[in-house]
Amino acid sequence: MNSSVDGVESSQLEEAAQAHIPPRPHSSPHGIPGLKHGWLSCLRSYLIFDPLIWLYTVILGPAALVAGLFDRSGRVMHGFARVWSWLIMKSIFSPVKVTGLDRIDPSKPHVYAVNHASALDIPVLYVNLPFQFRIAFKKELLSYPVIGWHLKRSGQVCIDQQNPAHSISSIRAALKGLKAGLPLVIFPEGGRTPDGEIKPFLQGAFFLAIKAQVDIVPVALVGTYELLPMNTFHIKSRPLEMRVGEPIQTVGLTMRDLGERSDKVKNALEELYYRG
């Protein structure tokens, strides 16, 4: 293990994970005028969309776990996740328009900073990012049947926000993966937005990018909050967008630059998300 990784102190990780940036007020502009979702839409979601998603999860989840026993690279489990995501996105009739992918070099590892608006953000990413990647996720997701097993077995990056020191081994593995060329997807807000607005960033989200000296790519998911906000299972079919921004460099930066780099990424992500 690289000596710079071994020298990571628990206190440094905890301070980075707990730091916040003051919020900036906005109103979400992504509702579609004239588009209404009444009781027929609700029934369609509860009786068709939601059962289909659980069916895909129950069938593909265990199959992926079995296949993963013979797959050290993680490619097979990533493939299962992409199939699962593709089936979901096709089933819910919500096409995704992708812009900006030509701005990145997929042969290089990046940290992708994505706004977190919906439980369906991950399927959107799996379908539309054309390469293998890891996802940093909250420890609480491990309690979900099938999904939690898959996250743990497939080598995703578990972050314990209540006790960041418990995440050190996972963070070190993610850092090793970045240096070996495996991109990482993070949700720097630390959780889903309850109102569609981009929330303050956890500065510690960019600790790995600076340690690995890899670029940070802002990615705005537009419309996913309106598709499936928190505290409901009513999926409201609608067009979506994934907007990929210009990579933001970290070469030569240190931990003292976390706040400045976090501000720059947040500003770039807001510009992508809130533009007309």
C-alpha cells in the first residue's frame, strides 16, 4: 500500500467528512408545464412499475451475487447492474438525453460528482455512463435486502457518515482503485435532496480525488427529483437529462484546498443543473 495512503489519519477523515458549505437558495425549474400525474399515473406506478422493479431486483440480484463469486474484476456484477438499470429505465418510460460525454476521456479515472435527487439516480448512471465504475454509498443502504448484498459484494465504497473512522478501509480501497484506473461516482450532498434543490456539499467527498490527483467531473441529473421524490413510490414518467460538465483538475492540490475545490465543483454542478 502506498505510504501516502497508510498515513491517512482518522481525525483528518472525520474533519473532512463533517465539513459543510453554506447553502445557496434556488427553486427547482424542472417541472414540465401542463404535465399532470393523477390517479391513473399513481395506479400505473403502484401496480406495474414498482412490482416490475422489485421483480428485476429479486431475480437479477441473487444471480449477480452467484456470478460475483467467480469475478474478481467486478465486471460481471457491473454488467448485471447495467442490465437491471436498463430494464428499469425501459419499464418506466423515462428517456434520458445525455450531453457532454465528449468532454471526458474514459480511458482516465475520474471522480464523478453527481447531484442526488432520487432513488432512480443510480439506474440512470449505470445505463448512461459507458464504463465500469464504483459508487460511494451510505452505510444505511446495506440494510436493504438484495441491494445491500450487491453493494457489499461488488466492492462499492461504503461510507459511515455517523462514524467516518469506520470507513477508512473502504476509502483506502477506493483510493487504490482510482490509482489503478477505476472511476468513482460520489454524491457530495451526502444524501437525497427533499425538495429538488442542490444541497451543501460534504467537503470530504473530494478527499479521494485530491489524494489520487484525478479530475473531478460534475454530472447533473435533471428531472429525477420530479420523477421520484423522497417518501413516495409514485414514479411519474417524464423525460430526463444527464449533463456532464468539464473536468476540474486536482493535480498539485492538497487537503488545504478541499474547501476551494468543493466550492468550484458545486458552482459547476449548479450551473449545469439550473440552466434552462
